Amino acid sequence: MPAELYETVDVFLPGVGETLNQAAAAHWQAGESLTAQIYLGQRGQEEVMLHLSGLTVDQRRLLTERPVIVDAGWAHHVIDGYGVRIPGILVTPRGTVIAVCQQRVGSLADGGHATNVMVTRSEDGGRNWTRQEVLFAEAGINTFLGPILADRQTNDVFVTFWKLPQAEGNGLGYFARYAEMGGGFWMVRSSDEGQSWSEPYFVRPAPNAEGWVAWVNNSSRGVQLARGPRAGRHVIAAFLFKAGEEGQAPGVRGGLVYSDDHGETWHAGAVLPAGSDELILEETEDGGIYVNYRKNRPYYNGLRWFARSSDSGESFDEHGQHEEQVTPCCHAGLIRYSSSDDGENVLLFSNPRGPSRSNLTVRLSRDDGRTWPVSRTVTSDLAGYSDLAVLPDKTILCIWEGGTQRYHDKISMARFNLDWVLAGDT
């Protein structure tokens, strides 16, 4: 039996100017959580009062002796320089590894500040990486990184994203207005294994038959179908919007968009149930599509959910949840591992199993995602978003945001083989 392989390397690091650090230079250290209630003045005055419950004597003293800053949602995690979040990874048809992430400037919050797209590449299977560089930046813009995908026929690689003004925060309040503008997203293309990239160009998916408008979802790997009547089709994760529909933010769901002409034009496809958000997908052995996704509060129940499509991503015909995939509200990774050498053809899934965002775990399924009987802990430290890829030599790559102080201190990658996964946790 081959020896187990497991090794790690840092891929993206936060920084201040040209100086890279092992953790973001934070202005704040989190303390104990408290409960707050908001009160509005009722005697003609315009004051707003926040009532905090559970304060200790020392905490009360701090609030009277020091200036108090109210964070309404988008100033938290203030940092010097920039932090790195939301990783995505793929192996090109020629074997180059390309990784992307968000560069969050001045804050690690989801919105309200400059956010750029960063990229790096490896030509030796993820052991060594080129210096990270900014792939896209625009003044005043929060860039939401979308899926990364590769084309087996043209050997092109694409990075997708959409953008919104920094003042819009995390974008939930912007979805309806963006949909009224027709939705859409931007792409950059590389024809030389990520050594150079095109200028961004805009694409607007055609709405589906039910009128859902689309743009790309958060970073994950797109799929190019290899089987069935739509072989060659690209399918990627999307946000879909339709006015009047139920959702965490009214009208917003997770779903799919697809292209049958190598990424030139796109169409809105299948729509997930209410509460759906970030999703990952993979082609099944029978030519279908398996989607694994998170539900957000108030729909979140501590488990991952799934859907299946038998018409190449145009609709879903099966839905359910995975009892064994316990999870915080978090994004995840998914990849097919297939090898004639060892006769294995399995799906691999990665996510933090908790408590909270910690204990990043890779799980294995031999039945196209119906059951996940094998699991192995990648790291017991804090960990958040992750993604997976497989090299031509069948080494598995797992990239994730993690750290010892915060779950988004830096972005690292583990290289391991299937024997390491199959050994499982004891």
C-alpha cells in the first residue's frame, strides 16, 4: 500500500504594503459576546439607545472610561493593510495550479470597503507559488469573487466576479436594484496557464423560463460536463433573483448558470429552495449534476443541503439534506477523484465541522454524494471557507482560510493522497 502523504504550505498572506504577514494586522481583539437591544426615543428626540445585557463590572468600567464606537455591521475587523479571504483553486487541463482569493483592504468584513481579486499559480503541484498579485481592482468597488473554471477544449482559464459600490455593504440590499439592471457578471480569461490575463469583459446571462435573473455566486470551481447530450457545457454557481420570492434576502436564491459556447454567452438555470446561498457542484457518474449548499439563518439547521439535476443544470429534480455533514454557516469545497490506478471514483467534500469555524474536515463518498462514510481532519485550528482540486498524479489539494487567532488570518493549502483520507479519523 502506498504511504500516506500530508503536507501544508501557505498560499496567500495578508500584508501591509509590500510586507506579508502570517496574520492580519488587526486593530481590535474580540472579547466576550453580549446581548443588545435597540431603543428609539419617543419624546420627540432623535436619540438611539443600545441596552447591553450581561456586562461585568470591568466591562461597565471600560464603557465609561473609553470612547465607544458603534459598529453597524461594516466597520468590524478593521485592519492595517489588507487581509485575504474566500479562496478558490483549480488544476488546469495541462496541470498548472491556479488559486484566487479576495484581497480585503482595511477590514475583513464582507462589504463596505475596497475588495480586490488576487491570484497566484504553481507549476510544481502546489509546493511552491508565484508571488501573489492583484488580478482586478477598481476604486470604490467591492469585488465579489465568483467561480474559477477551465475549458478542456480551448485550455482557457476564467475567473469570474461581480462588483458593487462599497457603500452597499454586503450587497443584500443591492440585489433587487442590481436585478432591475439585468444582473450579469465580469470575466477575465487566460490562455497561457495564468501567466497573463485579459481585460475584464461583461456578460449578462439570459433569464430562465421562470424569469430568474442571474450573476455569479461566491468563489468555487466551475464544472465542464463530460457526459450526456450537453457534454462540454460549463456550469457554475450563481445568485438568482426574482421579485416576490421567499429568501433570506427577499427574492435571492442560490442556483446555476451555464454556457454552451465556451463561456461566451450564459443562461440562468436551476434555482435552489429558499434560504440557499453559496453552493458547490460536481458532475455525477450518470451525467447529472450534484449540488451541495449552505442555508442561511433563519433557514439554517446545522446541516448541509443538496439538490440534483438530470437535465445538465437547467432544473433540479431531487432535494434533501445530509445528516452526517454537520456544519456552521460556511462555504465548502467539492471535487471528483477518479483514478484507473487504484480503481477509485469518489467525491471529496471539505468544510469546517465545528464548533463554529474550526476543524476543517474532508469527507469521502462512493455513491455520488448520497452518503459520506469516511472523514479525516485536515486541521484542528480555526478554519473557514475551503476548496478542493486534484493533480494529474492524483495528489489532492485542499485550500482554506484559517489561523490560530482568527479563522481568516491567512490562506493555506494541504497536499495529501487518497490513502491519507481513507485512513480516517480515529
